Amino acid sequence: KQSITNTKRHYENQLSALLPNYQNLLENLNKQEPLDQHIQYCIDTINGCESALLAYEKAAKYSENEINIVKVFIPEGDK
């Protein structure tokens, strides 16, 4: 969980540095790897991290509850 939080923070920091200087960076960067692709990668990674952290929260919320095992009814004639 800590690794996911660190990754999310890393890409949020990158975006906060890139987006205000987007136009200047776009003019000075190597055009072989477009800045737009990297920004989209950062956004996708942040969204993935947020989804994973939400899953951790949901799992923690339900970890105290017992999950009953469901027994499937099989009619006697279908054995």
C-alpha cells in the first residue's frame, strides 16, 4: 500500500512540475517522445493508484465481517 501511495505522489509531483510549463517544455523537448504521451501516462498511473488505494480501503472495511460460504443446492436426481 505504501508503494502505491509513493508512486501516486511521484507522478502527481511530475504533473505539477510539467503542466504549468507545458508550452515551454513542448518547444524544447525531443519530439521523438511526445510530452503528451508522458502526461497521459502520469494521469493513467495516478488514476490506477487511486483505484488500488480505494480497493485497499474497501477490503479493510469488510475484513472484519465474515463471509458465509454458500452451499449450492443440487437436486437429488442431478447427482
